[in-house]
Amino acid sequence: MSYFIALSGLSASQRDLDTTSNNVANVNTTGFKGSRAEFGDVYASSIFTNSRTKVGDGVQIQRVAQQFSQGTLDFTENSLDMAIKGGGFFVTAPEQGSQDYSYTRAGAFKMDRDNYIVDNSGDYLQAYPVNRETGANSSTALSTTGPVEIPTTAGSPQATDELYQSVNLDSRENAILDPFDPTDDATYSHSTSATVYDSLGEAHTVTTYYARRDDAATGETQWDVYKTVNGEMQDFDAPGGTLVADATSGGNTGVRIQFDASGRPTGPDLTADGYFEPGEFTYTPTSGADPLDIVFNFRSEGGNATPTQFASAFELQALKQNGTTVGRLTNVEINENGLIAAEYSNGSTQYLGQVALVQFNNDQGLEQVGGTKWRQTNNSGEAITGTAGIGTFGAIESSALENSNVNLTEELVDMIVAQRNYQANSRSLEVNSTLQQTILQIR
């Protein structure tokens, strides 16, 4: 009997060494959870067994149990890398539309050739559907999750039809008497540019020129405003306002604005709110896009800023236009609740989904399938779905990875202990062999 007891000790010690070796081997594996060998004694008895003298029948490994404690975080430069700070697992699926889910703590995600977020095995990260504009979550059921595609472009072009601009014009500038010529900077006092877009999304540069003209008769300070688009002069109309097409305009139609002694807008052509009447100009692109009919507003969009004429340098106070071009992907961000947002060059933001997380009543009941992944079993219980940072689910740290929770120092100590146990059980076999040899030699 003692042979078999010693053999069971050897077998258990070997399994313990194997477990420790596996932990050490995966000390750098992202999202890995270390295991421990849990021993139990073997005791076989019957109704006629004397329990007071029964020794026992050895030892067995009852379970190699994984330990789901939190690993440390390693911060990266990849915004698709994610770590869970607390409870929960990411959900992945091998194919689009598949519900053959596996669960992982390894958040090393990236984009595949089709712009889907996948892990190192090519499995698709699963996310809840959200409103593309607001990011509002519409479901937290696992059956509604799907892969996350990151579009590289966003939106369709929108032609500019409103342009807002407010400036400070330097009152110390001298009046200019020469005819306006956009190619001669001596014929205007200041200029500034804005980019507008046509119906095809092509960008065009609108340049505004300000030339100071003083009215000798009234002594009022006036400024003539002209426009070019892509360097081509465009007649500037002012519905209800004052147009200028005199000898100083160089044959170009502009808008004349004036200021009072305090540097504020004045004149008969102000709106009821005290703004200069807006101007209009039209430009026909050569690309075949629709003509650009743009209303030029001498103010900020909200009206808080209006042109001024103070004794300070020329300054652009407000500039905005309402056109857009097709947006190109510039950034992907994932917040602590797992909401995935894609930002584009046209200023738009699209919400693509919310990372799905699950929990289990018994994490140690999960089945390991390799690749730092687990599957649901009867022992683990059903997957409990939720979102990061809500309830008992941990928050998501973007641009970070969870390291293995293996403590290398402890594992090396455990390895020494397992080695000693193995040696001790080997010694028991040796002693048993010696005793039996002694008995066999009795004559």
C-alpha cells in the first residue's frame, strides 16, 4: 500500500510542478490568469474499517483552479488596446453573426483589413448597438451584440451657404486712395481667408479684403470690403446695404461699412440688432459642382462678436462656415464606459458601439480554450451582460493592457516547494523498496 501512497504523492507533485511551470511560462501573457494545484487526501473505507487505525490512501489533485485576481496595467500608444479595471470579460466571436462566444481579459485589439476590431486570433470584438449621433445604448442583450466596424470616411459633402466673420480693423491705418487690386497689397489695408466647400466637397479659398476710405465731406471712417474666391474677383452684393463700385474699386463691386467715433458699427444700413447688413456673392466651380451662393455675415454665428475699429492691430475675432467635405478618419477613442467614438477630419464624430462585458457567478467554472480565452459551462453559470463602469462591472482603460497576474517570486518559491515534495515522495519509494528487499533476503 505504501508504494501507491508514494506514487500518488509523486503524481500530485508532478502536477503541481506542471502548474507552476505553466504560470512561469505565461508571466508575460496579456490577460493571463495564474492557476494553482489544489490537493485533497484519498481515504477509502467501508463499514468494517477501523477509522482509528486507518492511515489513508494517498493524495490527489482535486482541481487546477485559475485565480481571477486583477493584473497590473501596462499603458500603450494604441487606442484600441483596452484593460478592464475590475470585474468582467470582453466578448469575442469567430465570425460575423456568430453567437459562438468566447470570453477574454486580453484587450490587445486592432483593426483587420476590413476595418473591424479584432483580437490576435482574428476573432471579432462584440459591442452593443448605439445611436450614431448621441451614443445612447439601445440594448444590453448579448444576442444583439455585433462586430465593430470603423469607417475610414464619414458623411457626405454639404455646400457652404453661410459664412460668418468678425474682425477688428486698425483705426490707425491711413486711408487708401489707389484703386483696389487684389494682387497689390498697397491697395488694401487688411485681408483674411476662409475655406468653403462646394456640393462635391471640394475646398475653395475665400479671401476678404478691407481697404480704408475716409469720407472727406463727413469725416466718417469707411471701409470697402471685397471678395476673391481662389484668387478670382467676385462681385459682392449687399441686399439693402451700401454697394461701392466707384473709381477706387478698380471696377469691382464691394460693400462699404462705417464706424462711429467709439469704433462701433454705424450707418443707415444696420439691422435692427445693430449688425451690418450681410453681403452675398456667387462662385461657379469648374468641377461641375453647383454654384456656391454664400451669404457673408459681418458677425459671429451667435452674434456675440461684431466688427470693430479700435486702435489695435488687425485681428480675426470670429470665423465660421457651415459647409463640410467628406471626413477622413483621424482618431478613435474609447471612454471608461466602453463607448467607441470615431473622429473625422470634417469635424464630425460617430459613435460606433459600446463594448460588451459579461460576468459569471463562478469564474472558476469557465472552460479554458487557449489564447487566453474561456467558454461558458454549466459550472460557470449563464453569462451576465452589462456595460463597463456600471454596477459590479469594471471600468475600461483605453490604451492599456492588463498584465498577467502571476507573481514570479511566489511561483519560484512554489517550484522549490514542489521539487522538495517530489524528492520526499521519491525517498518514500526508495525506503519502501529497501524494506521489501530486506524482507526478501530473510532466510
